[in-house]
Amino acid sequence: MKDLFDAFWRAILGCLHPRVILWSLLPLLLAAGAALTLGWLFWESAVAAVRGFLEDWALVASLLAWLEAMGGGAFRSVVAPLIVVALAVPLVVVVSLLLVAWTVTPALVDWVAARRFAGLQRRGGAAGWWASAVWSLGCTLLALGVLVVSLPLWLVPPLAVVIPPLVWGWLAARVFSFDTLALHATTEERRLIMHERRWTMLLMGVVCGLMGSLPSLIWALGALTLVFAPLLVLASVWLYTLVFAFASLWFAHFTLAQLHHLRQAGTAGSGSSPLTVEAPSS
């Protein structure tokens, strides 16, 4: 727990560093540019498709007609755009996470290692950037599959609040724990740390998942968000980028500290629990 909170505060301070802020601009520009471009190209067709689907569904069409008769015609005009936004937000989250993992995390890991663990040797067990890409894409597809399967459970209000942060938390833990250890740890060291500290890193991921859910509250303002959609897209992507940059720093500080303890203990690959041995801090 000491390493967990120490890494947490170091990550917060690191996010305020000008170099980290500059590094975070690249995924921000890429994600925001992609979101705005896709919105410009497909927004009207997506809204029309959702509206047609709703009108073809007899129960929903009857409900919308009743709302219009009761004076809720304005709601009928915005329900389809709001559904499109709700479906697009998870994709924006995933794209932001992957862009941060691929473009910013390697630089952040090098930065943390140079500042705190200068003597930590690189024994990269992960075979290059493609291994990280395959790992993160596989975890992302699995997370998206869980989200799709769990959609009916979102009709229960408590589960709608709980399920997405848990899924994003698991995804963040798997992606960032792998990426922050890829260059410095051997395959055996990486697997050992990810196994021994799986619950701690899942907790870290869930915290980051909850933080990553906060930007989605921007779209909870209802129809007003559609008026300022371009600006809100930029704001939400910027917040997602900051959250995942913080997650990269948090996992980098924590996992490299665990790797340092593991090597200091001199029991890497043993069947015991070497990470429970306290080693001198760097």
C-alpha cells in the first residue's frame, strides 16, 4: 500500500510537469481530430439510422407518439442524437486510452525510469511495439464484448453506474501494467508482477475507470449538449487524455517500483512471493 499511494502522489505531481503536458497533446489532437472528422462525415446518417430504427420499433414509436401528444415533442427530436452520442462515448474512451498507451506511455516510462530508477536494467521481454499493440487490442476487444453483452443490465440503475467503470478499470489495468513493464521486465518478471499485484492493479484501474467516467457526465446535460457538441467533444477528449496520462504515470511508478523490489530481493521467477519483501527505496 505504501508503494501504491507513493505512486499515486508522484503521478499527480507528474501530470503538472510541462513535459508531460506537451506529451499529452499528441493523443489529444489525434483523438479530437478523428472524433470531429467522423462526426462531420457520419453524424446525420447515424442520427437518421437510429431515428428510423426507433420508428420501426412499434413500442418505442407508440411511446414517442404519446410524448408528443403530451407536449413532449421536443424530446422526440433529440432522443436519436442522444442515443448516437451514448453509443459513441465508449468508442471515444477506447480510442483515447489506446492512443495514450501507444504514443505517451513509452515516453512516460522512460521519464520515470530516468528520474527514479536510473540503475534499472532494460531486459524487455515484450518483443517490440507490436507485442504491446496486439496485447492492448486483444484486451480492448474483450472489454468491448463485455460491454455489449452487459447492455441489458444497464437498465438497472445501480448496474449502469457500476459496470462501465469496472470494465474500463480492468482494461486500464491490463493495458498499462503490460506497457509500463514491457521495456524493463523479462517475460517471467512481467508475468510474476502482474500476477502477484493483480488485485492492487485492478484497484488502480477501477480508480482510473471511475475518473474516466467523469468526462461522460458532460453529455448528461441533455439536449443542451447537442448545441455545443464540437466544443464538448474537445473538452471530453482532453479530459480522457489527462486521465489516461495520469494512469500511465501511476502504473509506471508502481510497476517499476515492484520490479525494483523484485530484483533487489534476488528471487525473480521463484515459486514464493518475492514482492512481499521490502527492499530499499530508490
